[in-house]
Amino acid sequence: MRIVSLLPSATEIVCQLGLGERLVGVSHECDYPPEVRNLPSVTDSKIPSDAPSGEIDR
């Protein structure tokens, strides 16, 4: 599973859960832990915010 985090708090949680190696992108606001600073930075999701959860996995 690949993870892109758009919230700094979510990025920290993912890393604390030991899943940091699955992060493939973070928000431009994410700067902790320091190793996420080298990941590609994104600012918005291409998935419409009103999309049903079933559409997200397609």
C-alpha cells in the first residue's frame, strides 16, 4: 500500500505506526519527522472531496 498524507498530523501518526516507508508523498506543510522532507510534496488530491469511499480505491 502506498500512502500520501495531506495533513501533518496524519504524517506523524503514519510514521509513529512504523509505516513511514509506505509514504510516497506528503503535504507541503509536512516537515516532521525530518525524513519526510525528502518526499514529493503535494498540495491537493485529484479525488473529488465529495466522492464516495468506493470511488477512492478505483
